[in-house]
Amino acid sequence: MTETQEQTRSRTFSWTDPALTAARIGTTSGLEMLHAMGNGEIPAPPILQLVGATGMEAEEGRVTVLMPAQEFHYNPLGTVHGGIIATLLDTAAGCTVHSTLPAGFGYTSLDLMTRFIKPVTIKSGLLRCEGGIVSRGRRTAVAESRLFDEAGALLAHATSTCLIFELPTA
């Protein structure tokens, strides 16, 4: 066995059909849906299961996503890949907008502007990504998100603009 084969790790995960959760979009308020996700009443989306997110807390206009930094997040430089960090920032910002929506409305991200402040490694511990509303109009919302390490140091931040729309009725 080669040295590379001896150092190889593996990871598996399971997820629920995302169409089951998507079918519930718009049937309740966004905040009610996020609470159901956070309480485990409905499954988290597959992307959060893929990256290993471990929790979500939501109130109107504020969302926190938790995820331990793990070795499988690493890029070739030995730090957490920027795409993983952007995923957390996008999730917290987008879910923050979702938390303000009444039943019958949806949203989609129009942009995500990110700034990486410090490298993230497994030594960063449990990552906490907090989202908040900057501005909320009838058709668009701007949210910000901030990523902190377990000690509370700012690692990255982002702003996102989201389009708000009425969902079609069947």
C-alpha cells in the first residue's frame, strides 16, 4: 500500500429528496419553515448536509448557521476552501431574507459579495455564521452575513441582494 493510500480518508452522507422540502415553500411563512428545519421537523437542504452544518437558529430578520470546520473542507493550501465559506455566508444571508417572507412568497439570490478576512482551519473550531437584514423592500432585500470562529474572531463577511417574488399558485 502506498503512503497516499494509507492517508486516504472517506466520508459518506445521506439526504432526503429535496423536492419534498421544496414543495413546502410558500405554504407557511419563511420563518415557520426555517423553525421547522432548525427543529428537525423537515430536513435541511442537501447542501447543508453535504458541508456538515450542524444547526440553524432563526428569528425574523436574523439567522445563525453552525458548522464545525473540518478537514474535508480543505483546499490544497490546507485551509477551508473559499467556496465552503461562501456557502455559509450565502446560506445565512438568504435564509435571513427568507425569515421575513409571508406565506406565498419566495426569493432568489441576485448577488453575493464576499470578503475573506482570516484563514479558516480545523483549529477555528465551531464556525458561527450570522445573517441580518440591511434593507427590505417589496421586491428586493439586502442582507449581510458574518462568519466567526469559535473564539469570536471575524473570519469573513458578505452582502447579498435577493429578489422577492410571489409564488405561482397551482
